Amino acid sequence: MPDDLVARFRDSTLHNIFYILRQRMEEPGLVFEARGSDIVENLPVEIVDITDADNRTVTVYFHRTTKLPVRQVYWRRDPNTRERNEEVTYYSKYRDVGGGVMWPFAIERERNGEKIFQMFSDSVTINKDLTDDLFTLP
């Protein structure tokens, strides 16, 4: 795969709220800063800025009642043009997928206001008995 595509995927993963909460919580230098309350997409939200040791910041909008993320925003520089690109991800239609885990069944991503990704799930399963060799590259 081209290096720029891999770099963009890596950058978007490091800014993903679910990846941050699952994998990066104990990372040194990770700072959570509350910015207050607002209404986004007709939902009451609490706004939180998350900044890591490399000064990467993502703004996450958590639903005030359920505490589930409904939106995340971060800025990324295009390596060729050096322009700032706004990456916005919307999460909705949360359902319990087992074991009390709530998962969004609708995910939409925009770059500079233009829709670039949309995913709708019919079903999601977690904690299946998968062996480690399934994730080993040949």
C-alpha cells in the first residue's frame, strides 16, 4: 500500500475515540480536558478534548445521559498541500452487542464537510473464540 495511505490510516486510528479508550488510556502524557456542554445534532453533549504526548488532539462529544460518543473531530494536515483537513466522525444507533457493550450500528465520516465513509451494521458480535493465528501475517 502507498505510504501516504498507511500514514492516514495510522493517524485516524490514533484519533479514534474507541481506540483511545481501549488501547491508549494508560499512555503517558494523555490529557482529558472538559470544555463544557452543548447541543449537537439535537442531542445534549459534554465536550472533551483529548491530547496525547505528541500534541495530537481530538475533540469528542459524549451524550450527556448515556456517556456514549456521538461525534469526534480532529484536524489533519495534508502532506502534499499542507492544508488543514477537518475529519468528523458521527456515531449513532447504539445497541447492546453482549456483555453490556454498547456499539454504534451507524458510523459516518466526513472530510471538510464532504461524506467520505458510511457504515451501517445489521449485527455485531463480540468475544468470539478466535485464535491468535488468525491475526498473524504470513
